[in-house]
Amino acid sequence: MFEIFGIPSQALFGQLLIGLINGSFYALLSLGLAVIFGMLNIINFSHGAQYMMGAFAAYLILQYFGLGYWPALIIAPIIVGITGIIIERLFLQWLYKLDHLYGLLLTFGLALIFEGVARNYFGSAGLPYTVPESLQGGQNLGFMFLPNYRAWVIAASLTVCIATWFVIERTRLGAYLRAATENPTLVRAFGINVSRMITLTYGFGVALAAFAGVMAAPIYNVSPQMGSELIIVVFAVVVIGGMGSILGAIVTGFGLGVIEGLTKVFFPEASNTVIFVIMAIVLLVRPAGLFGRRG
Amino acid sequence: MERVVESPAKKPSALRTQSETIAFVVMVAALVIAPFFTYPLFLMQAMCFALFACAFNLLIGYVGLLSFGHALYFGWASYLSAHSAKVWGLSPELAILTGTATAAICGLIAGSLAIRRQGIYFAMITLALAQMMYFFALQAKFTGGEDGIQGVPRGNLFGLIDLRNEMTMYAVVLAIFLCGFMFIYRIIHSPFGEVLKAIRENEPRAISLGYKTDRYKLAAFVLSATLAGVAGATKAIVLQLASLTDVNWPMSGEVVLMTLVGGLGTIFGPLVGAFVILLMQFKLAPIGEWVLVIQGSIFVACVLLFRRGIIGELANKLRVRL
């Protein structure tokens, strides 16, 4: 046990760890927002609600089918992703020719619906979801205690983020995606089904949110409002990072999580607001965002 | 690309100005006789929200800027108005002015940050800044946290007129609402308002014509925030309460909903929308959380099917401007 700047190392590294965990979720969610925005030109306000749906899907899969965390980690994103595909076909596809703002308003409405339904059936109080047996316990690293589950969350989300970056920036499929983002008409002329690509992109982005939701379930309680509070912070993260760059979204997400964690140690009163303050500063200094290419 | 607000295709006819005048007379008449038929408290609350929605509409409808954080100005004006009336013992008109000034200052700061980005980012920035101020309200001592500021005295207007009388209060709120409404009408039809509409239609072109569009946008933002502040400050005196609900993000969503339902970019739409949504909440209060689901469904339905809103559709049917 030793001290850094008068703070016990245990507390400092503990908060740093929580910061990294929060950062994982910021990164996963802002990544999903960026991918969706790139293809659909829609800011998916229901992203937070879909994260919440992922957590509830995991909870229900356990309650009704007796399937634990690991199956849920695969099944829940697929289910929520399919609902995303249905949403895109039913609602979003009619909005692409309209002003961007309509997409925001429609997905905001969807978020209200999802949250309202969840509150009606499950109440506002959180429901517990236990850490899977294989990840219980933790490692004593000497300077701090590292719970296995938290280490897994950070590793898993990093892996998923980097895999997503790799697919989009380094594969043929990703090249199609990026081309369709730049000029859908031209890509269509090459015989690629852009509409289907858009639908699947939305499904994938939503599935990412649900994946984050399942991972969050054992850390935070499963509750209807878990998404709406998070999504506003993620919006600030997106404004700071800019949505032009996938890697930028990942770096910004983790970085801001860590800064938030450190703020909790040194100036706890500001821990809720620090990300918004950083956003204001970034807007003053670099209005286009840290990694932004266009306004 | 279809814009948020459609620009009028035809030249304005003589009927255009008439239709607005007729609608205005009908509105005033309805608001004057309404308290004799229904609860004055409900009507006063509805007028506060109507003014709030009109102020919000000034931005989205006439400059094309979607602020998703208007609860900030409404809520903080409400807090300062309540605090100054209760703790500092200011008379109601000064309390409302204090609240309004607070909103104007917040609007100046938030606006000058938000106008640095366009479109979708503008909406996200305003929402994030509002959330920041929500957390301040949650932590600050004077706001009373979860309890809010309760039992705000209505006091005597100008030290003379006792506002505890429901009808007197109603007359004051009606006067404030009408002043705000006519002020917004004047802004929209002024040369300044024409520049705002030009920015909405084509900002690069407005810039190329030599307009400093950032200044116009900021001015419109501050005006909108200030008028939202008038609404919030008045609401605190009327309901004798300022609480976290007024400053939290669902309130920002609600004012968007009211304006969308009534009709973006219409003069009377926000008023109608505010009454419709409040009436719905009032009638549906017993079914609890389902209200959220219904509000969400209205959002979806409006965006997909009735983008013009109630008044917009009506005006389109009758081929007039409202």
C-alpha cells in the first residue's frame, strides 16, 4: 500500500479501473453511433434504449430459458439486432431523404417507447444480474485488487472495438461500406445492394449497443433508465471525438472514461459533469472535434 | 432534401395576413373566456408551456436549429424565480425578471458554444450542456435537490395586486403570454426574422450575401432562451414550485413534442401542441408510465405521417398561413 499525490493507491487505481470500464461502454456506444451515422445519416437516439434492451434480454434469457451469461452474450445482441433491422425497415428507411433532424426525433420517440414499456413491466428499480461463475473472484496485483469480470469487460470491449475498426478500415466489406458512405449512387451502379447494406449496418450498430448492455448487466443493475442517462454522455463523447473516425471514437471513449475516473478521485463533485466541461472546452479550442474532419 | 420547415411556394395573398389576424382574435377570445369553463390553474400552466414551445419554435421553425436542451433555460429560470421570490422576498415581477435574466445569460453562454457546430451536432451539444446544468441543479444547495423549491409565495404584483386570487393570477399570466407571443410574431416578421429564415433556407448563401450568420444565430438563440426563461419563471410563480423535472432532459423532449405536434414553423402550432400534450398528460395521468409510451408513439407518428403538425396540416388544407 502506498500513496500517490496523497491518495491511497488502492483508491486511485480502483477509480482508474472504473474509469476504464465506463470508457469501454462509451467507446462501444459511440462506435455504434458513428457506424450508424456514417451509413444512415441518422443519430440513433434510441442507442441507449437498445443498450438497455440488451441488458434486459440477458435478464429474460436467464429467467425464462435458464441460459446464463455466455449464451446471452451471443443471443441478446442477435435478438436486439433483429429488432433493429425491423425498425430500419419499418421506420427509418422513409427518412433518408428528409432533414437529419427527423431521424433524431423518430429515434427519440422510439427510445421513449422502449423505456416506457420496460418501466411498465419491470418497474424503475434495478434488477440484479450476477457475474458468471467463471469470472468471479479476482487477482491481487499488489497495488490493487482486480476483479476478473472487470478485466474481462475491458478486454472484450477493446477486442470488439478493434475488430470493428479492422473490418471497416481493412477488409473488402469495409471498403464497400466506406464507399457507400461517400457515394451511395455510384456504389449502387456497381451492382451492390446498398439498401441491404444500410439495413444490416443499423442491425450491427444496434447489436453492438446490446452487447455493451449485456456486459453492463452484472456491473450496474438492469434498469429501464440505464440507457437514457448514458446516451447523453455518449453524445458529448461523440461531439468531442467527432464521428469522422472509428479509431477516434474508440480512443475518445476510453480516454474520457479514464479522465472521469480520475476526477472522481481528485474532485468528486465534478465527476458527473467533467465530460460536458471537456466538451465545452473542445468546442472553444477545436470546434470540429478532436478527430473530426467536417462540421 | 426536404427541409424541417417547408418554405411557402406561392406569394402571400391578402388572405394570409387576414388568416393570422382571425386566428389571433379567436385565440385571445378563447383564452379570455376559458377560465370560466375549466380549471384556471391548468390553463395557466398550459399558457406557460405554450410560451415555452413558441420560444423553442423560434429556433427550430425559423432558423432551422434543433435545440434539444431547452429545459435548461426553462428550469433554471424557474429555480431563480422561485428562489428570489421565496428567499430574497422579491415581488413576483422582479422574481420573474431575475429568472428571465438567468435564462438569457445561460442562453448566451450555451448558444455561443453550440452555434460552433451545425445540424445534428448542434442538437447533441445543447442536450449535453443542458444535462450538465441538470447535474449542477442536482448538487447545488439552493435548489433543494430532489425536493425542489416548494411553497413559493405568489406575493403582490408591483406590491399592490394580490396574486393569490386565481383570476388575478390568470389575467397576469395571460398578459405575459400574449406579450411573449406578439413579441415572437414581431421577430418573425421583422427584417431580422427574414434574415433568420434566409439562414434556415441556405446558410452559405446568406454568408455570401454578407450576413454574419453566426451573430444572427446567436441572437436568435438568446432570444429563444430568454423567452423560455419568461415561461419557466412565470410557471414557478403560478405553481409555486420549481423542481428537477423542469430542468431534466424529458422536459426538453416534451417541448420538442409539443411543437412537433402543433406544427414546426407555424405561429399557432406550438400553442395548440402545448394544450394537446398537457391535456393528454392530464387525462392519462392514471395510467402512469404508459404516458411515456404514448408520447413516444406520437413522436414516431408525427415524424412519419404528419410532419406539418396539426396547425400545419390545417393551414395546408385551407391554403392559408397560420
